[in-house]
Amino acid sequence: MQMELDSVLKNNFSLAAFRPGQKEIIWSIINKKDVLAVLPTGGGKSLCFQFPAVFKKELVIVVSPLIALMKDQVRSLQSNGIPAGAIYSGQTEDEKRTIFADIQKGGPYILYLSPERVQKEGFQQWIRSKNIALFAIDEAHCVSQWGHDFREEYGQLNILKRLRPDVPTLALTASATPTVLHDIARQINLKNPEKRVHGFYRPNLYFQVEMCDGEEHKDRLLVQGIQQHPEGRVIVYCGTRKKTEEVHQNLSSVFSGVGFYHAGLTPNKRTDVQEKYMTGNLRILVATNAFGMGIDQADVRLVVHYHMPATIDALYQEMGRAGRDGKDSTCMMLYAAKDKGLQSYFIQSSDAPPEIKSARWRNLDALVNYSESSECRHGEILTYYQDAQRIQMCGHCDNCAPDSNRKIVLPKESVLSRMSEKLTKPSKPAAKKRSNADAVLLNEEQETRFQALKAWRKQKSTELDVPAFIIFSDRTLRDLAIQNPAKFDDLQNIHGIGSEKLERYGADVMLVLTES
């Protein structure tokens, strides 16, 4: 069987080896098991549902939210001699009839559909009589209201299990926490699904978070980042349409080949911008989170978040569009205190149920704590997603390698200032960023307590298998080190310690403070 899998991979997909996690996912599907799979952007998700069609010589139905992505994958499969098609709005009846006639011939076929198409009565009647190897739900995080991109039409995909409980289902996403995975399985009625989480460690990516004291500081770092990456594509994510257009205008005065993209553009304009970006006519794209799903450009060298997004899921998924060719690339988030206010406004303005809003507040707090953390950024991400791989120190993030030549740093002299005059009015230079650990200056005694608390937090995070920032933020540890509460009840006066964390960690913290 092993040789047969490798033979199909080489002969039909022109690949020499499986990527991490792919073979385990495919093997489970072949054995008719439901699977929840998390493979980050660039991790090879599509092979996991394309391979079973060829191997079992049967129909695989793929639910996908993007017509452009469907078309791209169909073209790619057909160029490799693998029968495939997509049903979407705007097709002629003859085009649809040709697809169904090809499926009727039997053998391998990969059919792409929108989630809305699954709900049509004619489709439901049709699939009852077909030999189907797999239902694959791509971008499965859209199923869950706990995720960062919930779509109501995805929440109705449980009909697949009701119609064909005999067909295994593969739910695929690039980023989902254990909570979201559990909700996906519940929403679409997966039966004892196997969870496969692989590939979150991207050693070619340098992760960096810069604490900024205002938008001038952000603009200067953004210009410097693009200057340090003169080759390849650049994506700049902004939190609002207005700021997207402002940043685009500013960058256009300094660089050539700059475009912008957001949901407020007409469909034709969005398509035009996307095509120009994909063909290389635009090198730098400033966009909201409306841009990105299904985008597969190998040479994105720099991804910048001008504003903090809503969740770690969103941050990681968007950072994951960098360096898909395996070459060194940088992912930088520009973080200012008021960015949390923007995301807070979005949560408060939402009409989501209270429990969903509560989850979004927790997600936002987690991202703030991650941003302000002094722990290894890659290591924390791996633990957060419960990846099969874990590391303690990556050597290519701003916390592990602050002196790396891959880090984006403002020059000490005024060379950049001359370039950024077009972006901002003259003002005082931005303050040099201090490390998170010394953002508040500690005396020697306080520093000793802070380091003891960090060591305890690291040990506890390993014991519980959760990221350190989920236990306590660096700010909480600094407040503890400075205030040095003498009584258990005094812990309630520390930033970030509520009743739940007081009960869970209070005794340990008091012991550390007593001994340090």
C-alpha cells in the first residue's frame, strides 16, 4: 500500500514526497474515517482531497467558497490529466451538462461546488445515487461562529452527513483553535473525527511585532520594511477601508506598483486588482482582510499588519501568505494601543449572541498578550494550535533573535526620514522600541521576581500544554514583580488576574513571590 500511495503521488501529481501530515490524512480518508485537518497556508491542503479521487477512482465533492479558487484548481488538475470541474453561477447549461456527463462515465473526478449549491434539492437527489469517495469542506473554519470568518451558508453543510452518512468527510482549514475544531465537528455532524494538526512551523518566516506610538511610527516602519524587501510581492493589511486607501495613497508617493483592495470596490475592480497583483503588475497591495482567501503567490516576501487583526487565527492565516516558496520572508505586525480600540468597536457593534461576543473578547485579549509577549513567537503559535511539533526557541523571531539582519529596524541616521517626508509631516523621531520585558523599568529586586515568574509561567505552560501568554501576559508578571503582593487576596488588584485565574494559579504565584 505504501508503494502504491507513493506511485500515485509521483505519476499523477508529479510530487516526490508527501508534506507533513498529508499521508496520515489521506490514509484515514481511504479507510472511510472523518477527519478534521489543520494545514497552514502553503501546507498542501488541496492534495488531501484530490488524492483520494485518483487513488479510489471515484468522485470527490469539494465545497469551496471562492469561484476563482475553484477555477484555478480545476485548470491545474486538468493540466495534470485529472478529470475535474466546477459548478458555479454564470455557467451555461451546456457547460453544466458536460460536467455531469463526464462524471456519469465513472472513474476519478473532482467536483467543486459552492456551499449554496449543496442546499439545492436537485443536487441532494443527485448525490444519493453516486459512488462518492469523499466530501471535502475547504475553509472549514467558516462553519463555526467561534472562528474568525463565520458564514451562515457553511453552517448548513450538516446536510451532507444526513444525505450520505456512509461517505467520509474531510474538514480542512488553515487555522483553527481546538475550540473551533470541536465546534466544526459538532456543526457538520462528523463521527469520531481524527484530528490532524501539522505544519504550523514555518522556519523561513521571521515573525516580528513592533510596538508603535502612533501612525507616523507605523508609516516609517512600513516604508523601511518595503525598502528591506526590494524583491518579491508585499501585502499590507489594514483594519478599515478608509485606512487602506490612505496607506495606498501614501505608499504610491514613494513606490511604484502599489494597489489597494477592499470589499467596497466593485466586483470588476476587485477582479482587476487581484489579476494585476497575481501577474506581477502590482508588487505592493494594501488591503483589508477581504483579500487573501485562495490566493497562492509563492514570492510574497513581506506581510505587514498595519493594524492588529481580531484574532490570532486571522493573524496567522494572513502571515501564512508569505514565503510559500520556502525562501526567507518577514511577517511584521505594527501594534499601537488604539488598535485594540478598533477591534473592540467591531465587537461591540456586532449583533452576535452574547456568548460569541464573549469569545471574541477572549480572542482579542489573547492576541494582545501574544503581541506583548517576550516568549518565542513560533513556539507559542505551535502550542496555541496544538501542532504535532513543538519548539522552545526558533532563532527567527524578534524575541529569539532581536539582532537578526532579517528584522525590520529604522536606521539611526536620517536616510529614511528623507524618504518618509512624503508620508508624514515632520515631527519628533519615534521612540526606540524597548523590549517587552523592560517596557516598564524594574529595579534589581523586581527584575529577579519578574524572571522567577517567567520561569514559573514557562514551566506551567509546558505542563498544561498551552501558550505562556494564555496563562499570564508579560504585563501581569511585571505588575506582580513591582507590587509584590503579600496576601493572596491582594492578587485581585493585579492587571489580568480575575477570579478564574486567581483560583487556578494564585497559590503558585504566591509561592514564587515568597521564594524569589
